[in-house]
Amino acid sequence: MMRGEKPMIVGVDLGYGWIKATNGERQIRFPAVVCDAHELIMADLFQSPEYEAFIETASGTRRVFVGELARREGVTALNLATKKYEDGDTEALWLVTLALLAQEGEPLHVVTGLPLAHFESQREALKERLLHLRGRVTVQDRTMEVAPQSVRVIPQAMGAMIGTLLDPTTLELRNPAWIEQGGYLLLVDVGTRTTGFVTFETKPELRLISRLSDSVDVGVHDLYLALAGIFRQRTGETPPLSDPIYDELYTRGEVYYGGRVVSIEPERSRHMERMGHLIARRIQEHLGADAMKRIHTVFLAGGGYRLAQSVLQQIFPRVYVVPDPQLANAEGYRLYGLTREGGGTP
């Protein structure tokens, strides 16, 4: 890197349900689904769709629809495999995401994450896989050579904690009051497939307590399975779980379908409460009684934070939803990269 040249730090959260990423100037998020592209009727009457991409790699070429466009125009399914990074669609998601955020001529350094349950066993394999994923990507009417100079992998929920605690401009602690009284800080990150949680002690210094941090295989996908069963009882239909109809049912409890408004209450609320209690019990089981007594502030992140919010508020005196909870990990990854000045070995 030339003297004075500032590296591009990109935080990428390769979620099971959504891709979230930021370079500090631009933020992107889209459903984590891909399908092969096809010709769109009257495409010339509209702006370039988000996102249609042409990808050229050493293994060949591929024209794809990604994100909302794939959900709307293709047959898609979420990839919930433990090692999803080995999949060709994940390769497309990674390359398109970096192409959208990279800038011509700027060194590209990327930080991403893994659920804590998979971190030690998969970190090196994921890093090597993503570091060597390179290609020429045409998306949104521009072509980028995607070739990251470095890839760092950190625990998933730790990214959200970093993004919550640090001021993005100064990289200093955002609120000193969080550490003045001692005790522990807990962040709970509710995602599509997993819920991660990390615990930081505040005295004698702010640092991660690894033995009080983990991830469990409970997330929004489990709720969507339950919602699909209720919706089938109401309508006789079962849309695929990648269908945006479940996003509406999750947030609103009803959707317009088949010429009428279909409500899935009160079952939806009961399932959300049950899953919230399940997440809380898994966390309590891992932390133990003594650590639970030392937690004074809980931060909630992830697109599924509503699942755990009310239950955690019953257990802890201070529970805060972080700003833009769905993007929290990606922003934290970027800030982590900035503290390491981009590049080097994790």
C-alpha cells in the first residue's frame, strides 16, 4: 500500500437470512438469496434492478439475480447449512456485496464473522475461502475487480458489541457510564438461524469473557416455521420460507392474501413469547447464577431482536435495543477493522 493511501474497510455480515454490509459511507442489506437470471419483461422501462449481476471468476461466468430481485423473480431458498460459505450462492453473495461497496483503486480489507459455536472450528477455513474468492463483477451499471487484500473473521455478536460501545468517529467509548459501576455488559444478537451472546467485564478493564459467550441454534427461522403452520391452517397454503410474506407476518401479525386480510394472532404472539423464553433460558443456562447477578446492562441486536426483548426486560433492569440492530454486526466489523488499521492476521 502506498504511503498516505487509506485502506477501504468493509464490514460484511453474511447472515443466514440477510446480507448486511457497510464501508462507513454506504450501507447495504438484502435477503441472502440468489437465483439464475433471466430476461425481464419491459426491463428497459425501469431502472437497473437491485441486484442483477454478471460474475466472472476462474471457475466460469454466471448471471444472477440477488436479494429482493431474486425473491421476486426466481425460485429461492435460504441456505441454513452450518458451512454455508462452501456454497456457490454464498460466493455470489460475497462478490456482489464487495463489488457494491468497493472503490476503484482502493485497497480492500474485509471483516466478517461466525457464530461463536462455529468460530474455532471454521474460522481459518472461512478466512481462506473468502480471501481467495476473486472475480470481476458487473452490478448497478459498473464493473469492479473484487480482490480483497485481507479478510478477518471475528465472533459474530462481538461485532455488534463493538459497534454499540465505540463511537464510529473517535473509536472511543460511546458512553463512559456503561463501565463506571463495574459489572458485566451482555449483548444478545438474534439472527435468522442462531442467537449469539457475548459478555464483557468492565473492571479492571473492558474485555471479552470468552467462557460467558456463545451462540445457540435458535432464531427467526424457527418462528417462521411456526408461522407457516398457522398460515397453512388459515389459508391452506404454505409459501416457501424465503417468501417476504413471513417478514410481514412477523412484524405485523397479518397480511393481505387471497382477497382478504389474514391474521395469525394470537398464535403469533404466543410463539414469539415462547421463543423469547427459550432464548433467555439458553443464555441463563450458559452464564450461571453468579454471572447473571453481575450483568447490569443488556444490549439487543439482530433482525430478530423483538423475539427476546420483552422476556429480557423482565429479567434485567436495563435492556437497550442498539441503533439499527440489523446492521449492528456489519458496523462493528468495520470498526474492528479500523482499530487494526486494516490488514494483517486476526
